[in-house]
Amino acid sequence: MIVSQHKLSWSLVGATIGTLLASTAHAAPPEQRHNQVDGWFRMLLGQHEVTALYDGYVDLDTQLLSGMNAEQIRERLDSLFIDSENGVQTAVNAFLVHTGDHLVLVDAGSAACFGPTLGHVADNLRASGYTPEDVDTVLMTHLHPDHVCGLTDSDGNVVYPNAELRVSQTDADYWLSEEQAAAAPEDMQPFFAMARDAVAPYQQAEQMATFQPGDELMEGIDALDTAGHTPGHASFQFHNGDNELLVWGDIVHSHGVQFANPDVAIEFDSDQQQATEARRNTMGAAAQEAWWVAGAHMPFPGIGHVIEDGDGYRWLPVEFGPIRE
């Protein structure tokens, strides 16, 4: 009888545990979390610390590309599993380089000039451990709004109050000219106004200076002529011993298409033939010299290497990992 009672008790315990396990196994998980991590990525390049800053993204219509027909572009993107039905997601990146002596920001993002998916450079800079007040130099690859508008906040105040702004002379002569704006097509005139508004407080504070291609902007940083996308488009070469980083601005907009076929241009290019030549020359040099490259419209963090691939090239992105000193 005692044995039977024990058997009965253990049966009840087993049934209870089974019920609990079953109820636990079928419990609904917490709601999905759709927020993303902060948009910054850091690596060391010799003695330079490089931080990629994510401004956001924009969906670019493939009809903006020329040099391949629509079917070829679609087939190319499909082969890379890139969804292009509603436009190709295209990142906007800026780059912060700590040289040891200077904290240099290359491009400033779009701030409020374009839609809700952009405008996060300053926030991500803070999230990375720095403040806008820490930046002593801002280098502009060119004066398109998605690069220059982030220089000021929504009230028109400077975001980087302790920085000297450096702009190519040719781009300044073009984008800051009211005469050029008046002569431009009507749909382009807001681009001129946004550029003028963004740099105006730096000019007024005498914190803006221009440069020419080939200038050494400070020790170990050279301005390279990569004109074509805009009249004065520049790239910046950071030298640090045997380490080379090229921040190339808008050499590439559609990584899925333009690496394989550098002759494909985009409607935003001021001079498509010149932009194509700049792209081929820059990709060729980057591949041959094994430079690290940072691109404004490459998939975040936008840092990697260019590798020759037949008549074109391919992109080898940086691998995420710990900071190794």
C-alpha cells in the first residue's frame, strides 16, 4: 500500500512537472526588437584610429544609372541578392580619423536636408565616445547636401564649433556661387542654397579655408583630384607609415554595379565621362597599392579593399573584430 501511494505521488509530481514544462515551452517570446545598434565602427590603422559614422540610408532608383541597360543592371543586382524593386538601399557614411595630433572628420552627412532615414552623423559621433567640440578639422570631399548639410543644426548653428572647414577651391567656386545657381536648372538650385547655408556660419567665423588638388592639408593628409562627380570633388589620402587610407567620397554610388563595371555613371555626376575616368583610375590605384578605402556610399561601415576582378573590380569589406593595438 505504501509503495502504491509513493507511485501515485510520483505520478502526480511527474504530471505537474510535465504540465509546467509544456506551458513554459509554449510561452510566447518577448516582442521583437526592431531598434539597431549605434551606427559607428572603429579600427586602428597604424597609429591612426579610424571611426566610420553612419548617417543613414537612401533608396536610389536604378534608373539613375547609365552605361548599362535596365535588364543588365537588374540581372547584376539579382546575382548579388540585392533587392532593387523599390530602389537600392545606399548608405551615407562619414569618417572620423584621430591622427594623434588632430581629430579629423571627413564629410558631415545630411542633417535635416533629406528625409527621416538620414541625419545621424553627429549622434553617432557622440555614441562613439567623442563630441562635436572635439573635432578640430572637417574635410569636405564635395559640397553635395548629403555631405555638407550636417555642418549645421536645424537652427543654422555650427555643429563643429572648434573645427576649421576645408573645401576644395573649385567646388567652392561652383556651389557657393549665386551666379552659378541662377544659371543652373531650377530643380538643382536648392542644392546650391543648401551648400551656401551649411558653410555660411563657418565663413562668418573665419573658420573656412580652401585647398587645391595635391595640397598637403596637414602632415600625413593629402588632397587628391578625383573631380567629375562634382567640379572639385576630392579624395583624401591618410599616410601613416606603411599604412594608407583613401577616403574617396562619391567615387562609387552603386557598389553592386559600378565595381564590376566602373564605366557606369550616375545622374548626379556633373561630368559623367570625367567621373568614370576618376573611378577607373582610383579603383586601379587602390587595387594595385592595396590601400584601405573608405567610401561614403559603400555598405556601412564602408571600409575595405578593392580587388581586381576581370575587367572590373570587387569590394572586400573590413572584418568586424576587436581593436588590436
